[in-house]
Amino acid sequence: MDVTAEFEDLILRLIKGPAERQAIESGQIDAILDPATGRAILLPEAQLALRVDQARDRSLVKLSSDWQWEKDTQYRFVSCEGASTGSSGFADKSIIGKRLWDLPFDNMNDVQWQALRRELTRRAAYRDLELRSRDRAGNVHCFSISGEPVFNEDGEFKGYRGTAREIPGLQVADATSPGSVEIARATLDALTVRICALDSAGTIILANKAWGAFTATKQCIGVGIPEGTNYLAACDSAGGNTRANGVALAAGIRRVIAGKCELFRYEYGCNSPTGERYVCAFTVTALRRNHTVRAVISHAKTFTRKYAEHPLGRDHEDADRVPIVNAVLAAMTRREYQRLAIDLEPIRLNFGEVLYELGDTIQYIYFPSDCLVSLLTEVEGRMALEVGLVGSEGMVGTPLALGIGTSSIRALVQGPGRALRMEAARFQTAFRQSPSLQRALYRYTHLLMAQFTQTAACNRFHSVEARLARWLLMTHDRVSSDQFHLTHEFLADMLGVRRVGVTNAASELRKRKLIDYTRGDITILDRKGLAAASCGCYRIVKDLFDTLKLR
Amino acid sequence: MQRKRAKGKAASPAVATVVVMRLYISGNAPNSVRAIANLDAICKEYLKDGYKLEIVDVFEQPARALAEGVIVTPSLAKVSPSPAVKVVGNLSDKGNVLLALGIEGRAG
């Protein structure tokens, strides 16, 4: 070991034992403790090794940080090296000679600085201290600064050294290219979803254009209130129907701000003052690495989303899901149908079910999918006569479309099957708001009236046989099968004749091999022949339906 | 060293008890790092869980090291069982360390 004269002197003075001397000579010793000064003195070889170590550390540090800095014992910067000292506001030469708290960081208050200074006095190391500043161009930069105390070989405090790096974050992403603050802002403003950012107290410190332009309704809690107002207060003061929603939303936001959860979603269905039904959806996202913004709220009002969920959900739970085969619904524009669909309820109708009695208030309207509904009128409270037949081409409950809430006929399910039903009040609102539904239903009502008048004339002038043939054809048009179940008694009611009359007419048709029947199961054998046997009334109504499309 | 060895032998029945040691080092200096590694290997091989080791960095606690009679680093002090024994150097001489710790009987 090449021990210099200085160290030889030290060794001679301090080392008495042979074991220590031997260990030093064989190069196994790093340091000698000097009782006079109370310090450890590194031997030259160890010093050299540590210097090499430090150089290696430094090169690693360079790779993982933007800047390396050193401060003197008074915590003043004496050096700062690293990435370009351009406009980022931290590493330019102006910081030399200044303390951290002399620099224009705007996210630390006096109490926080005092706490840091106490730590420094304790010679504590600090990790990832986050500081924020604005450069001359007004761009925000966030820095993460770490430092550790430096002691010399004698254990004497020589200052601090450490690293700094710029944090790429939401606010800081724009630091690299000037002008991107504007881009970010413009992007937010371009979104139709309403977005605002809250600080730790729940005050709105930033809101996009859509937020500002939103006319707040009672249902959309607090949406649209201006920057600077407290959003949590708005939630807390939500009244009426939305009170529960306001409380739940505020609780969720508080959890996000407190850092207890990263993401909070809240949605609820509501009705607008005009009766529209929609879903209010709030998404609250936590922001951790930012000292000002703690949560970002986005609010969306959706009609379509619920619609999308509607049939999907049914897929799993309801094997009887109704396909959109109804001609009235199919005639609507897609957009208007989607709104309407929120309130459509799939239902199965059974044979003999009475949807309305004469004079009943209409509770629901029905869009048949593959069921068949007879519209009957009564004479003197007992004799029934069918005046119309509704299948997938129409709707049951047309009086509502004309502004009448009671039924003037009896609606009886004659062929069981599926339908979509809707509450009368919701239907009336939807009807007012949907031009395509109005057009379809006006046309359909006209066709239904044509059917009524033609049936009235037919019942007066044509034979039971011809009427039965017509009726079977109309039924056949509306069900997808050649076979259907109908008893003679029922047919007698439909046609307003005695049961014997039906039996005679049916035997005649069977004799001509147009139909067959056993115990109420009727099979159409020859549709063309049946059409020839029917009166002209069937053709007239059928042609009308074919030419006058609902759309 | 002769004296220490004799004492170590006398203490050998106590090996079953926990050996308490202090290793004095100076930061990341090369012999200090080596001493930690050497001692670690010896402890794992011969003492299993039967030891307690405290590492004292003389840069952090110079006064304490001086008070405990440390002159150079690295150096290892056996605190208990008695007698107290000290070994200096980077502990690369395993036999010497085992003797000092009073466990040379197991070395063979």
C-alpha cells in the first residue's frame, strides 16, 4: 500500500496494535478514526475507490434525471448541470446563488417551506419534492426535486446535492411545446361533453365551453355553474327529486378528492321539463400529481346509451326479446326510434286477453310484433262484431295519436305473440316530439279507418262465406304461419253471425279444398282460391295498405 | 491472538446462544463492502439464525465508534457471549474470524 508521508504520520500516531498495523499493510483497512478530531479519515486507496464510485453514480444519475445540482451549506445553488437550460424556468443560470424558496415556485406556501427548511436543518434527504413554476411565456412547468446532504471525509456537512426532473403530467405536458396550452384548452372546448376541474375544496377552477354553455336544470346537478363556484356546495344543496343523487355525487367526489378512489361514476335516469327521458352520467377522475387540480368531472346527457343497453340487457334475461318488426316503428327515423325505445317494454300477449274494453282509459299502447289484435265493437252490450284487425303493420291505441284518451272499441288478443308496449303518457310526449312517428301513425290511422268503413259495408252486403274468406286472408297476412287456432264460436263473434253460419261457411270452403280445420286449428290450403272466394273488400284494403306505405 | 483463541475455546459451549456482533465500516469504501459480504457468508454458514449483527458506519456515528474503542475500519467486535473480541480488516481470513467468534470447532 502506497501510504503517503502524511498518512504514515497518522498511522504511527494512532495505530498501536500489531493486528491493526498488519491489516493496514495488507490493504484491508479503509479508514482510521482520529480521537483528536473525532472523525474518520479515509485512507488514499479507499478515497480513490469512492471517487470512482461517485463518478459512476453520477453518470447513472444523469441518465435518470434532467438536472444535477449542488447547494452549499446555506442551501444556495452552486451548480446545476444537465439538459438544455432553455425556457423551462428551473435550470437557467439565474438560480445560482439562490435558495429553493427564493425561486418563483407557486405551489408552496410559507408553512410548507418552513417544514422543508426544518428537514434540511436535520440534514434529511428528500425525495420527489414537487414544485411548479411558470416560465416567461406563461407555460406551467412541474419539477420533481430530490436531494441528499453531502459530508466530507471528516463527516462535515458540505451542503446538499441532488437531481431534478421535469414531470410530464396533464398540466405539464404542454411545457415542451409553447402554445400547447391553447391546444389543450381548445380541445376541451371542442368537446360536447361538459368538463370541469375541481381543487381540493371542490371549487371549480377550470371548465370547458360546453360546461359554461350548459343551461343548468334541476336534474343535472350543478352542471353549468361558473368557474370559482363550489361544486360540492351545489351538490349538497340539490333539492327535490335530485337530493339523493346530489348527496351520492358529492360523497363520491369527496372520496376522489381525498384520494380514496381513482374513479367515480354516477348515473341516473331523469326527465327533462319537456318530458324527454335521458340518462345523466357523471365521471369523476382523480388527479394525483397536481397540487391544484384534484378531480376532473365530466358530465354527459345521453339518450342513445340507454337504448344501446336496453336490448343487450334483455338478450340475457329475456328469451322473448322482441325484434323490431313492427311497421310503425320501422317507419321512424333511427334517432327518434332510439329515444322512443327507452320506454318500450317487451311483453307477451296471450289469446283472449282484453287490452281495452269499450270506454276504457287507455293505459298502454301496443306495437304488435307477431301477435294479432282484433278491434271489436259491441251492439247492445252483447253482440260483438269485428271491425278491424291489427298485426305487426300497426298499433293498438290509435285514439291517443288523435288526442283521445279513451277507447271506443274493445281490443282483444286473437293471436298470441309478442309486442312492445308503452305507457300512454310517455307515448303522448314521444308522439309530440317525433315527426316520423306522427307521419307513420296518421297514415296508419287513415288505413285503419279505411278498414273500418270497408268492413262495415262488407258486413252489410256480403255473404258469410265471402266474409269468412276475407277474414282468414287478413289473418293470414298478419301471422307468419299457414295454420292458426280459432274456434267456430270465436269466428262467429268476429263475423257477427251465429255459430251455425260459421260452420256452414267453413264447410263450404273446406269442400272446395281452400282450407282445412280440425278442432279449431285452421289451415290455409289454397290462398289464391281463398282470395277468389272472398269479396272484393279484402283486395281494396290490402291494396290501400300496399300503396300507402307508412314511411 | 493466542489469548483470544484460548478464551474462544473456553466460550465454545455458549455458541448455541445468540452471538451479538458489531461491524464498523466506513460507507461504501471497498474493504468495508467486502467485510460485510464476508461476514454475511460466515454467519449464514455457521450461525444460521443464532446471531445479531449491527453495522455501524463511522461516517454517520464517528463518536460512537471512538467510544467503543474502534481505531480502524472495517473492524468486527463480538459483544456477547463474553469475552469481547475484536477482528480488524476485511474478514477475508475465515479461520481467523471463526476463532474470534469462538466457533472454530464447527469449522472442520
